[in-house]
Amino acid sequence: MVATAGRNGHGGSLVAGAVAARQATLREILAGGSAHTQADLGAVLRRRGFPVNQSTISRDLRAVGARRELGPEGPARYSLAGRKEEAAAPSPVSRFPFALVTAVAHNEALVLVKTRVGAASTVAVALDDADLPGILGTVAGDDTILVVPAQGAVVAALARRIRAAVWGARPRPRSRPRRARRGR
């Protein structure tokens, strides 16, 4: 019979215990609600004595069921998805991060969604989760999202659906301030 050991040369139960302790600490940090990035989480975990890197944090976030969501003040943060919260959660469209979108435009082939700097990924995920008819997928940059229409979708109608999901009855933000007219 061959015995296996963890990477540190100790038995697997020691490694499993360390993982469980690290993940319990991660749950505690996430419950505080102030973790905006994996770098933030890594810094706190290292201060608490857990040597971690980005891939370890990413695996642990998946293992504890964490997700990235829009925080009450606007910036995205990591939080734990509780079953009670998920059952009572509003529809994806009703919690759409409309305040982050600055413009929606289209041509014959694509819909372009402009966002505040750094918010495109958050808005793109919300668009994907909203399951709006006619969206094949999204591609997000830093402040720009390309919405790829599904085959047969009418792009202008898709742009209208996105505008309705984003702003509904709310007034649209102005992307540029109006210039004062000069008298002639």
C-alpha cells in the first residue's frame, strides 16, 4: 500500500484541515461585506496567517459559493450567496445596475453599451443574467460592452429592450453636458 502526502509532506488530513480553516476565515471576511477584489481578500488572509495566491483565492471563492455583485454604494464586491437570499432574490432585470450605464447605441449589426470606467464587466454579467430575448452574448472591456445579437434578432428592437431594462421609466443620464448656446 502506498501512502500519499500533501504538498508540504504531511498527511492529507492536515492539508484538508488547513483548507477548511482558510475557507472558514474567508467566509468570515465575506460576511463583513468589504471585500471588493481578490487582492483585498489576499491581503486580509495573509495578515491572518494564510499564505495564499490569486489562484488559491479564486478556488476558495468558488468552494464557499461566493459571488461578485453590485454593492449598495455602487462598486462590485464579493459576498456569500445564501439559499434564503437566493429564494427571495428579485429578478435580474429589477436589480440591474442601471446607474453604471451611460449610453446605449446600435448599428445594423451590434449594440454598444457604454458604462462608467471599470463597470463594463458588472453590467455585462447583469445583461447575461437578465436573459433578455435576442442576446447571444456580451463582450466587456473597461467601459464598453458589445452585445452580440442572436441569429434573427432585430438589432434596433434589442437596443430598445436593453434601454428598457437599463432605465425603464427612469430618466437617462446625459453622457455629455449640454453646451450653452451663444447668442448671435
